[in-house]
Amino acid sequence: MSSDWYDFLKKDYVRGFPSYCGITVDFVDDGVFHTRLNVQDRHRQQDGFVHAGVMSTMADHTAGYAAYSIVSNQYRILTIEFKINFFKPATGDVLLCRSTVINRGAQIITAESELFSRDGDFEKRVAKATVTLMAVAAKSLIKNV
Amino acid sequence: MSSDWYDFLKKDYVRGFPSYCGITVDFVDDGVFHTRLNVQDRHRQQDGFVHAGVMSTMADHTAGYAAYSIVSNQYRILTIEFKINFFKPATGDVLLCRSTVINRGAQIITAESELFSRDGDFEKRVAKATVTLMAVAAKSLIKNV
Amino acid sequence: MSSDWYDFLKKDYVRGFPSYCGITVDFVDDGVFHTRLNVQDRHRQQDGFVHAGVMSTMADHTAGYAAYSIVSNQYRILTIEFKINFFKPATGDVLLCRSTVINRGAQIITAESELFSRDGDFEKRVAKATVTLMAVAAKSLIKNV
Amino acid sequence: MSSDWYDFLKKDYVRGFPSYCGITVDFVDDGVFHTRLNVQDRHRQQDGFVHAGVMSTMADHTAGYAAYSIVSNQYRILTIEFKINFFKPATGDVLLCRSTVINRGAQIITAESELFSRDGDFEKRVAKATVTLMAVAAKSLIKNV
């Protein structure tokens, strides 16, 4: 794909709720999308760890753009469903999400998102998600799938 | 359970990320928790629908408190994993989440969260999640499970 | 739908692997499918409980036919993915599966399967699955989705 | 771990339902388990592909033994839940399952299972599962978790 398309995706990613959360884009390539969050108090839950909802938002949205990177702007990407496992509390200052497309069907695209909590030089994997997405022609988006 | 415990849960729910998102509590009973969000632009994604991350945050957090309602304050509730299916775009002004504990094991609690988008008098179910939780003694929380 | 279609589904269900497992059909209606298994030693795992694979097979196949019941014979139903939670060991002599379609999209159908272990007059819910299915035109089935 | 333990696991794997299905063990190492199935007509579904239930059985059971390989015989491994995505029809003569532990908690172990369909020299990945398991002291197994 062209670098114009990747530049568009980087800008398009940071809108609405992900922008409100403060997520930014690190890297994009064919079927790959990496994002980052500088953890603030507002991202935490009652025990001081990053909230599962923050990690889920990053996992879903980043996987969606990994899928978006392999189609054209004639399509929109919808999340059909996702599943996320939480391994360890995210206690670091930075949260990283690395998403990769693992299967490309004619309509159904499957991606995985791995979440890492970084504390100084130390990085641990805190969660992993499998995300099932659907590429839908942009003009048909109003209809339910 | 006592109404003191339910009053505590209502206050405890609205902290950190869920508070930043604007989620409020409607109702709590034994194994049941209902929450609500008045949808603002910051909750939407690029196509104008409520972002999947918002729904995931409500589904996870509300299920967690449904589980919390059946244990005592000697415990904390951790999300082991969850899975969420998205059925229809959430286009209404209000998002409702109704969570129910569906199985109570000695340590593992399973809850379901249903998400409804309300537009005036009309309500449609937009997503459903299954959430696997673990009750952990509060004093052992530092250790990974 | 006509009773001819339901009769066809009852016969069609019992082929290949589900037949080898010994699963039989109890009931079919619009978006609803119920099946049964008389538990034998070959269905158990190393601790004497019904194997998770048996329950998964029933959950998937029965959900698939619940979805099949709402489309016509111009379509085939493919499982995109499923998720199953196991609540209690299945120790009874009979395993029952009750599947229901919970959302009907244009292409994506979501169904739930509940598994019950029956021991005499006593019945307990032992597992629950969420199954994401896709209706595909029968003549296009060779292509990957 | 000792090779005695691995030899025990290889024998222990092939009992009950997995044995009835015809699954055999290829390889075992610390947190790793590989199995194989020579596909027969009884493993197929109505369209001639390997049934999702067969793949689910392999994915669950093989992940369970990958988890079992990292604990001692004082423990039993229970599947709390799993999720499996199906990518392509399994059309080959041999089905392979490769499971790996991806997170080791104090009680909760997470493993992934990848399923490959082999046709002559050609191998394609047809499904992938995430399996959440729990290590339970063998003597406490009667109680529900």
C-alpha cells in the first residue's frame, strides 16, 4: 500500500473516543498497527491499575486499523466481536498496543492485539485480544450487518 | 445483602476511568448491576456510532460490580477475560448496560452484560458480553493471578 | 417456516461427526434447536466428566442449526467463531443442548447454546456458548469467507 | 521437567473422548503440546470439511496438556473457557494442533492452540483458539471451581 494511505490512517485513527482517551499512533504497515498511551490517573481503576476498558478500547481500535490498512478507502471496518484475556495488572507509565492481521478472508478479517505495560526499560505483556472484523462497502454502512 | 453494601457499591463504581467516561449507576441487587451513559460526541467513533471501547468498558465494569455484589468487602474482583459481540450500531442518546451473574463458582464468577441503545422511547440491544471474573482476597491482590 | 423445512433440518443434523458422537435432535422451531446425548464412557475425559470437546461440538452444531432454521436451503451456515464457558462438571447420564438465535443480521447471525447435564430428575446448567455464524449462499461455499 | 513426566502426559492424553476421536500425540515440551488426527469420514460435517467440533476438541484438549506439562501431578487442569476462530475449511487428510502456554499465573494458565490442515506437502492454518485454564489441587477436584 502507499504511504499516503498509511498517513491517512494515522490521522483517521485519532478521532472521537480514542482521541478522548489520549491514544496516539506509533507505527503502521500492511496489516500491522501500533499505538501508545501515556497513562494518567483517569485511565486507572479502583486499585490503581490501568482499567480493562482502556485496554479493550486500544485492543479493538488498533486491531480495526490493522484491518483497515489492508483494504482501501472504499471500505469501512466493523468489529463483529472480540475476546480479551488479562494476564497481569498494568502498572507502568506507558501502555503499548501492537495489532496484527492473522487471517484475511474475503469479508471476515481476524486480528490479534497484544498490550504491553512499560515501566522505564521494563516491558511486560498484560493482555491479548482476538478481534473478528468485517470489511463492509462504505456506501452500505447504514444497513446492519 | 444489606443496603449499606449496595450503597457502597454505587459510590465505588464511579471512580477512575468509568467516571471519566461519564457512566452512572441505575440499580444494584444481588448479582445484578445496571448502569447508564448519556452519549456525547467524545463517546463516538469515526462513523458517529458509540465506540466499541465505550461499550466494552461499560460491559466489563458493570459485570465486575454485579460479581462484587455477591461477595463481601474482603474480596476484590478481577476480570480474567471477556468476549463481546456487537449486533447493531448504537445510534441513540443513551446507552444502558444490564449485567447479571449467571454462575457462581467458589472462585470463578461468570456474568453477562447486555448493552441497549435508547432513542426516545425506542430501545434496541446493541451488544452482549460474557465476562469471566475471579474473586481474590483483598490482601493478596498484589500477587498476579 | 414450514414443518417440511424443520423435518429436513432434523434429518440433516445427524450426519458425520455429530452422528458419530451420538447426538440426536429433540426439537426445532424458528431460531431454536434442542439436542440430546446419552452419555457413554467414550464421551468422558480422564476424570470421568463429559469432555469439553463433546459439549463444544453440541454447542456449535446445535447453534448452527438454530441459525439454519431461520434461512432457506439456498444458504449454508458457517461458524466464524465461538466462545464457551464451562461452569460445572457434567456428571449426569444425559447431556442436553438448547440453542437460540439472539441476533439476526443481514449476514451475521449470533446464537447462544446452553448445555445441561441431567441426572434423574435433577438438571444443572454446565456450560454456555456464544456462537457467531455467517449465512453464505450455497453456491459460493467453495470460496473462503 | 523430566522426560518421565512427558512420557506420562503422552499416555495420559489418549483416553476417553480424544481417544475415541483418534487424536494422537506428536510432541511435548515445557508448555508445548502437539497432536495429530488422520481425518476419516466420521470427522467431517455435511459439506465434507472437518467438523468444527473436532477442531474444538483438539484445541481444548491439547491446550490442556500444554498447561498440564508445566505443573506437577499434584494438580489437575480444568478448562474455564475457550474461544476459537475458524479461518478456512479443513480439507486435508491430516489435522495438526500446536498448543503453547502464553501466560503462567499462580492459578490461571492461558494457552493458544493453532490448527493446521495438511494436504500432501501443503499446510494451511485453519483455526486458532485461546484457552483459559485453571490448575486445581487434585484432591480438591470434586468441588466446583
